[in-house]
Amino acid sequence: MLVLAAAPVRAQVPAASPGTPLVASVKLELRGGGQVPADLQGLVAVTPGQPLSGRSVRRSIERLFSTGRFSDVVARADEGPDGLAVTFELAPVVRIARIDVSGARALGRDEVLAAARLQTGTEFWPERLDEARAGLVAAYARRGWNQAEISATAQPSPEGMVVKLDVREGEPTRVAAVRFDGQPGLSAGRLSSAFGLQVGDILDRTRLDPGAEALRSLYRETGHARARVGAPRVTQEASGAVVTVPVEAGPAFTLRVEGNRRYPSAWLRSALAIDPAETLDRSVLEREARRLEAFYRYRGFRDVRVEPREVVSPDGTRAVVAFHVSEGRQSRVRTVEFEGRAGLSEAELRTLLERVMRDRTPDPSDRRLESDPLHLDGRGPPDGRPDTPDPPPAEVYVEEAWRDAAEAMQRAYRELGWVDATVSLTEATEDVRSGTLDVRFRIVEGVRTFVRALRFEGLPPGFAPPDLPMLAPGQPFSQSRLDEAVSTTVRRLGRASYLFAQAKGQPGFSADRTTAEPVVVVDAGPAVRVGQVVVRGLHRTDEALVRANLKMSPGAPLDPEALFESQRELLLLGLFRTASVHLISPDTPEPVKDVVVELRELPRLSGSIGAGYSLEDGPRIIGDLAYPNIFGQGINFTLRGKLNYVGASALPLQDYVDGSNLQGLNGLDFNVNAGLVQPRIYQFLPARVSARLNVTAERVHRPTYFFGRVAGLLGVDWFITRWLQLTGSYLIENVLVRAQPGVGDLLQPNRTDAERLRFPTGNFFMQTIGTSLAFDFRDEPVNPHSGVLIAATGEVTKDISAETTDVNGENAVPARIFTFKAAGGITGYLPMAPRVTMALSVRGGKIFALVPDSLIITPKRFFLGG
């Protein structure tokens, strides 16, 4: 009898021997009894009638365990008259169905669950109760409740285990004294205020480290650059807890720069990189002195010397750190000679030199782009001569930077086919009298190598050699191009399901090295196909919805990009907090790989509510509600609303408004918007089609008008390609508008009022069918920097019932509405700078009356403003 087991650690399965008997039957059974779900049988790789193999047993165990439903899987093989009877014994995961917390006041429920490391829906085992108890005791102790007692119990229920956490907090430990030992340097009151923990407070140990960090910040702000704040210590005394903080303030430092003639001190100080968190010891001062020297050297001062000096006051409370600068003479490079140059032009080599020097030249962070010769900013003349221009980077000689430039030139030669080229910096001769230098590079180019042909060895049958333009015949040969060709080949093989392919390149030089016939040697490995796709983590979502959005299916060739694309598609549904698509045993080369899709669904219900008061609306309540994934079909419900009582606003106080009409229910205004959205109708996949249904109801009182509207919108969006979208919609709405007589002559309505008063006064019940087509060639739809957006829309509006009235809603006159509106626009985006984009837009359209006496109402007109 063969017995194999799987737990959270992978089972070690022996390989099957040639004489292994055939499998007669395969059976799944639940430990403790019960019906085995039918979908599990498809995860078993052991097949009746075939010899039993260790690989098929291991794959079966991995698949079953990856579902997340079982805490243990055991495989048994019993010999029978017809062969082996293979049984997989499954131990179901026991999950936490509910967590009840009682007696917790100092810690909130979320804090209690985090400390206990318990969460609804996670796996339960008895040891978790001890871990929860220990975690809560430690959490309460950290918060100052050292007498807390925790009881953790669990009871089974039909849905799982119900965990009960009973907390008896007891009396807290309070702070009796806060002491600062050592040399504080600052007053005790100032230190105590920064530390935060006061006498009489509960001993919350989570505040000790932040308090110590606040003390360090205080010392840094007061110039105590060598202050040391130790870890706070807590001792228990009869009166309570005593917190002791070791502190050594050290002197308060002042930073100066002396001896500088060429550059202002402010520029030099900004060139320093002293971390406020580090101690200002001798090593830091020496490091910053070298930084200042680099600042000078990259501006032509080759002989600069910077020496840090420190002076401490007699009482040790104050100190001055001065960087003494001996600038020396500024020199420039007069000539640059490229000895042996032939293949590359002198201009190309100088460009490389300038680029290296420019990248390495340190620049102070607060250097002003323009000087202030009139001192309009209120400060006196700056020290030094900041308006004297520095020499260009290529005229400044810094030996290490010029050697780096030589390496960059050598790489450029080799990239262009001179595979044996060497570039070295040979000498720099200084003319002391004129302060100039003559620099020479020595270049040995050698022969230039071109690609004669490219060969492949070991490509799998039927796999076409990839197109590699970097190594096309006639192109210059370089090792970096060969490495790129190898990487491209491996990537193409991976996309063609050869996930474990490896390749190496051989240059294949000719005898005179003028040509090369590079060879890409491939070890393709197995062509990998998808075995089973296991979906786990679903509670409310229909599994068919998830599988329809996956870019792989069992038996199909496995493309690694399909894993990432599937993960992206699942996240775009807006149903899951996290989504992960990965392989089981991804590092094991096998011809069949199983895929696990792990999902974490969003909360079933979320929302917010707020209240306030404004003179315009009166008291109001604003709220929103989200219920994702209704019926498990990916349909998301959202509800947003505002309810206010205008009778208690400033509106009834207006002389021209009858306040008696705004009392009781008549004074209630509201704006409610409910929507159902399915971002991806999976029955239409692979077509990317989404649908939405919105219902809106609003009622508004304003000094100039009364507005009421009820509308419903049904829309469908079809993303045909990445750049082409087609939209269709049907809108039905009923609008009621009343105006105050004469008030329009007195008050100028705001923009919102103007949009609501697009209608003439009256009652309008109408419907609109619309469509739009968009061509989106922008680089990024959310934040475009370049590209073009072209859009065209068409709408047909027809009344169901319409009538115009006077401002009081009387003298109704029937009206007709039957129009067609065509509009279009084009917007172009031009990048002007790294963070600046200019948008140019042109829009236009026309409204056609489809019957002679049609009323072209204002909401169907064009609003072309921003």
C-alpha cells in the first residue's frame, strides 16, 4: 500500500517504477464523511487504466490542496484483484464563521482582532486560541492595561467555528513621573511637552518610541546635532510607573563656511547632504568637506582644499563648525586630442564627454536661476561672485570623471562594431602660467565587425526563427546586441509556451574579425500547456464570470503574458480587493502546468454618511452606499443621495419668497442617484461590452425657481479595440419647472441654476436615443500627454407629453419636441515640456427639427464652454 500526504508543505512523491501495476479505480472521500463536490473529480490527474506515476499523484495533491478547501490531503493506493484502488482522503478546512468580542473598551474591535490575528473566513485550528490570547495580553500590556485577562473559546456551528473573546481589562497602569536623565540641555518643560506622555496618563508603551523620536526632532531643530536620546525605560514603583529617558544634548551647533570668495555661502551650504538623523561626528564632517571639494573641482578649481574646524564654548553648550575653503586657482581645459580617432567624429566624442561631465557635476539645490542685483528681496549683497559664469562642463578637468568618459567612448565604439576598441586617458598637461590644460585620449579602434549571417540551433520544430533586426546581415556586431538577441529569443519562446527555454549566444568571428556569424543556441525545454485552472477565494461571485475573463483555458498552450493579462482583467471588474494568477510549482519544468487564481472579494456593503448645515440648503444629510457584485454576476450597485430641509435655510427670509410654502414636507429637497453597472458582460466575451442603468430623482427650491426631475438612463458601451469605442443610450425623463415672477430681473443665477433653468417653465415628459463613436489615439486616457481624441455623437429626442406654462404653472399650452442633434469634436495633445501638455480642441454640431413646429429646448442645445 502506497500512502502519500499533503499538508501546507509539498509531499515528496517517489517516481513510479517500470513494473508499477495499473490503476483500477480513483476515489475521493471526505475525512469525517460527507458528499464530495462533483467539481473536484476533474482535478485528479490519476487516470484508471494507466500505470500509477508519482507525477500524477503529486499533481493531484497540489491541485486539490490549491483549492484552499482542505487542510490535509492523503493519497492511498490499495492493491486489488484488478489493480490499484487509489483513494484521496480530504480533510476539509474548518473556517471561522463569526468572532464575538465582549468587554473590550480600551481597544476597538478592529484592534482586538488585529492583535488576536483572527479574521472571519480564515482557517481555524485549536492553537489559534492560544495565539489570540497571548497576542491580546501583549497588546493590552503595550497600551498600559497590565492586569487584563483574556478568555478565548470556540464553539462549532453549521457555518463553521464561532470564536468568543471575553476581555476583563482591570485597572490601567498610570505614569507617576517622567524623568530626563543625563545632560538635557533644554528645559524639562520643553522636553516633557515634546515627549507627549504626561504624569497621570495611562502607560501607553506605543507612545514611548514616537516620544523619543519627537525629542530627537526637537534637538535637531535647536541645533543639537550630536544629541543622543536613548530608549525610554519603565520601572514600577508604589505610586505607579516611572518613565526615564536617557538624553545627552551636547552643544548647539552653528554651521559656517569661511574663505569662500567665488561662491555664496548659501550655495555651498545647500551642496551639503547632512542627514538630520545622523550625528555630526568627525567622519560626517570629513565626508561633507569632500563633497564641497567636489563642488569646486567640477567648476575648475583643481587645487581646492576644504578643512572642517570645530570650536566649542567653554561651558560646552555651544559650538561652531566652520568649513574653511582654500579655493586656489580656477583652470580650464584648452585642448582635447583624440589620438588614433578615425571611426567616430570628434564632435561625437566631445558630446559623450560633455554628457558624462554634466551628469557628474553637483548642483546646489537652492541655487537661483537669476541673480538679484538690486537686492529687491530685502537681503544684502551675497558673498562671492555668483554672477560670474562657470566654465562649460567639457572645459573642466576632473580625472575620475574623464576616465569615466573614456569608458563611455569605449562602449560607444564597441556598440558600433569595433569590438576590440580601447579608449584610455593618457595625459593632462597643465600650463601653470595661463591656468589651462591640454588633455589627450589614446584610441585603438581595431577592425570593425559586421554581421554576415545569423544562425539558430536547437529551435523546436515548427517555431519560426524570430526577426532580430539588431543582428541583421550588414549591421555592426556587438556583444550587447548579441545579448539582446538572446533575450528576445527566450522571450519569444516563452510567449510560444516554451516557458523553460534557455539560450546562449556565440559570436562566430571570422579569422580577421571583420565579419561575424553569430549563433543563438537554444535549449527549448518542453512546450507547456495549461492543465487545470483552480479558482479559490470566491464567496459570492459566480465562478463562470471569473473563468470567462481568464485568458487561458485547460489544454491550451500556456503564454506567461496571459497570466498577467488575466490578473489585469479580473481587477478591472471592480469586484475584488486583490487578484493573483500564478502557476503551481512554477520552477519545475513540466509539459503541463496548473494555474491557480486567488481572489479576495470586496466587502459586501460599504458606505458613508455625513450631516451639515448651509444657508443655501439648510440642515442636510449626505450619504453614499456601494453594494458590489449583486447576484454574483459582477453587477455593482451604487446609491448617492442628499436630503435637506430648505424650510430652515435662508431662503424663507427673502422678501420675495413665500415662506409658508416651504414648511413641512414641502420644504424637503433631495437629490438621489441610484445606479447598476456591469463593467464586463461576460456572456459577450471576448467582446468588451459593459452596461449601466441609472435612476435620478431631484427636487430643488431656489429664490428664482422650483425644479423637479425624475430620469432613467440605460446605456451600453462597447470597447471594440483599445482605440475605438461605441456607446448607445436610452434616456427617459420627466421635468417640472416653475419660476418666481419678477425675480429673474433682480437676481443673476449661478451656473448650476442656469443649467437647471435650461427648460422653459412647464412640464416635459420626453425620451432620447443617443449614440456616440470615439477614436482614442491618446498615449494615456486618464492623463494624456500626446495623441488625438476624435468623438462624434447623435441624439434623437421626442416628447411623450410636453406643455409650456407661465411662471405659476398655469395657462398650459401643448408643445411638440422632435429633434435630431449631431455633434463632433477633435482634441489634440502636444507635449510642451516634461510636465506640460497643451490641448487644442475644436467642437461643433447642429440641431435639426424633425417636425416644423418642434420646440428646440435648451438642454438639447450646445454647451461648448469649459
